[in-house]
Amino acid sequence: MKTNAEKSEVKEWLSTVEAASKGQHYPKLWKKVYRLIDVPSRKRSGVNLSKISQNTKEGDNVIVPGKVLATGEINHKVTISAMEFSGPALKALKEANCRIIGIKDIVKSDRICLII
């Protein structure tokens, strides 16, 4: 797949997701994630903590192909991988004992929730 990304974080996400889309572990999910992140940054989604809390359960693995914002609160532990985090959102996730990992670590996980 062709891309014109300049930021190193975006390039890392794109290369990891592209490799995962050619594998056998959720290839359709990773193709969709690729399409969501291979856009200009202003078109990427911002996701509030309240939306993550409403759409996940304890122990889920969450992918946010955009920025996690601090509106609302999260009341259970999740493992989350996102392109960006706002400062207050990062603080709230740490207070809720959520694990924050990179895209390379979440690719092989099960029970993945894509939140957009």
C-alpha cells in the first residue's frame, strides 16, 4: 500500500498494520485500521474516554486510530494502543490502571476493539 506519511509514529503504525493485514490474525480488521490512519491528521478521529468506557469490557484490547481525549472517565482496566493521547487522558488512563502499549504489541492480541 502506498502512503505519504512524514511523522515517524505514523510510518511505524502504517508499516506494522500493513504487515498485520497480510497475516492470518484479523486481516480485515487491520486493513480497516490502515485505511483509517492513512489520511491527513486533521481527518483522524478523536475518541473520548467515555466512549472507550461504554464500548469495552474489563480486559479488552483497544485500538484508537487517532487521538484519545479526556472527556468522561474510564472505570475499568483495558489495554490501549492509540496514535496520540492528550495529557489529561493519559493521566486518567494511568489512574484507572490501564495498560498503554504500542501498535506492535497489540497486533497479536485477542479481543480487539476498534474505537473510532
